[in-house]
Amino acid sequence: MSFLIPNRGAVGGTRIPLSIIVLVLCGFMFFALLYTERISLMSSSSSNFLRSKSCPRKNISSKPKEKVREERSEKMDVLDDRFEFDPEECNVAAGKWVYNSSAEPLYTDESCPYIDRQFSCMKNGRPETDYLRWEWQPDDCTIPRFNPKLAMNKLRGKRLLFVGDSLQRSQWESFVCLVESIIPEGEKSMKRSKKYFVFKAKEYNASIEFYWAPFIVESNTDLPVILDMKKRVVKVDSVEDRSKYWEGADILVFNTYVWWMSGLRMKALWGSFGNGESGAEALDTPVAYRLGLKTWANWVDSTVDSNKTKVFFTTMSPTHTRSADWGKPNGTKCFNETEPVKDKRFWGTGSNKQMMKVVSSVVKHMATHVTVINITQLSEYRIDAHTSVYTETGGKMLTAEQRADPMRNADCIHWCLPGLPDTWNRILLAHL
């Protein structure tokens, strides 16, 4: 094979061998490559030259390098890692508990002085600690770990207020214990009254507060507690005597459920308690619950400035008093349980879906945006995390005799601290 190159003045043509043509082309490409590389090198050298001739930047900070490094390190400690968590995309209710043998809580019931004895399981003699090493992992996202410095920087100049029953109080105590260790001793204080508890961090000009309102709306059994549930009456149309404590808060976290579940019906009252139970009407519990939540919703819509205040409502905290729910018909409620339920479809009899639907329906029709945090499903699996017999009742520790009868005395409503409520607060902080 050869190429025919025309020759002027010649009738025919001269054939040039293909090998010579290939050699010429390769030589041309080689020189082109050298030229390109030279241009690139000159450009790079010129760029470096220009940079080396530019004026050095003045050090506008007069702080020592060590001080700058410390401040930079502190900023990194409080780096906002919400980019890992999108509340619009992340379904925290769907996931599983993963055991992490190296996990350690940020506090203990010995290191944090603010935990009620009711929740201090380890101090009260719980022998195993595996319940502290289960971490909640949603299926489609990651919840950032609780960062105390980040939390306090978000609360700087703000009031965070939890409102509800003793389960809500345990979440408040958890939040306080998660952050209190980073606050110097002289810069923090705690004040407790019968219904209103306030933890203050002076350095941050912040407070983390709790207000006791087991029904949110008024009742005749807030304090003192009426033990006879048949005599309890809920004033479903008013929050007037307590809402003055809620006003002005920057973050409000509400919860109410377990106190409503004293029976199939609840005595509801409109108007004054002046005449005792007179005028009270027995309503189906979900109906009374809806009326109470509507009163709360009306207060939020009429009082809360959504430009200033964030409002949250946490769903019901499940109870585990029937071991047959998780396949142990001969079990003793939650006593001696050491692992979460693995079945992702598990839903026990201690959680009422009809009541959850009431919450969803009321919030859906509110003018103010309320973020509902679903803690129910993830908490359903934690049959191992209750205080069980490592608690107190009536202000007194359970005796050895009482502990020996867990069917009667095990508390399968409340949770150990540290423990599950720390995960609730991890989710809350991610939403902030």
C-alpha cells in the first residue's frame, strides 16, 4: 500500500512508501507535544513568579499563634454538623438499634447531680450496663451525635422549656446532664419549685427549664396527685394558670400522653373547679384528649410568635407492662430484659395509635408551625431501658422484698438516666 503524491509537470506520480509517511507524522506529533509542554511550563513558572512577587498578607490579628489555634479548635468543637441530617428527608422513626461496645454516655448518674433518684438505675443497683451501648441508626440518614458545646451555642441567650409529665421531666434532666459538664461550677445554677424547675448557664445567658403539666391543660390532680384515678378531672378548656410560665420561651417542647391512659373514659370539665366534680362529663379518652390538645393549640396559635419561638411536640413514650407483646407470655413485664426488640414491625399494647392520630390531626390544622418528633417507634423496641425495679416509689427506694416481686413493682413506664431520653435529645438538637 502507498500514497500517490502528484508531481507538477509530470504526467505520472511518485509513490512514497507508507513507512516514511508514518515516520514524518510521528515526528510532527512529537515536536507538537514538546511545544505544548514548554508553553505549560512557562505558564506555570510565570504564575509562580507572579505569586512570589505579590505582597505578603498582613497578620491582622495580634493574638499569639497558640491562642489562635485554641480558638480555631474551639470553633471546630462546635461546628454545626446538621448537613448530615435533613429533618425533611430523614425519617427518624424507621431504623434499628445497633450495639456499640465502645459507646460511653456523656454523663452518669454519679457525675450529674441533677438526676432524680427515680431514674438513677446504676446508682440504685442495676448490675448490667449494656442498655447504655445501643445507638439508634435510622435507615436513610445519620443523626449527629449530641455535642454539648454546639447545644449551648444554639441556646445562647435563649430559654428552652420542656412542658409535660415525669417522662418529659426525664428528658429535661437528660438535656441538662448532657450539657452541664462543660459549664464551670460558678457559672451554673438550679432552682426547683413544686412545678417549675430552672437550670441556668450564666456564661451563655441561657436557661433549660421544665414545667410540670401532666395533661398540659389544667386538672385537679397536677399537685397534689390524686391516686384514685376515678376522681381525676381534666379541665379541657384552659391552660390559663400555667401558660404565663411558657410565654417568652424561645424553644418549647411539649408532651402529654401516659396520664390520659388511666382508663377508657376521662372526666372532662368546662369552667371552674369551684364546685368540685360537679358538671364534669365522662368522655371517651381520645375525645377528651382531642379537646385538651385543641385548647393547647389555640394558645399556641394566639400567643406564640413563630418568628421568635420554635415549638415541638414529642409523641407518646411507650410502656412495656405486657411481656407477651414481645413473645414472652411467661415473662415479668420489662424485668430482666437486656436487649431491644429486633422485629422492626413490633408495636406493643402500651402505645395507642388512635391517640397518635389525634396529635397529628390537631397539629395539622394549626396556624403555627409545630414540629412533631416521633419518638414512639424507636422507643417501642427498648424493653431493656426501663427503670424496672431499680427505682423508687412514693419517694422511697424499693426494698429487697419489693424488688423480689417485679410483676407488681417493676416500673416499665419510666426510663433509666443516662439512657433512652438521651437519644430523644439527640434528635431534638438535630432539629434545632
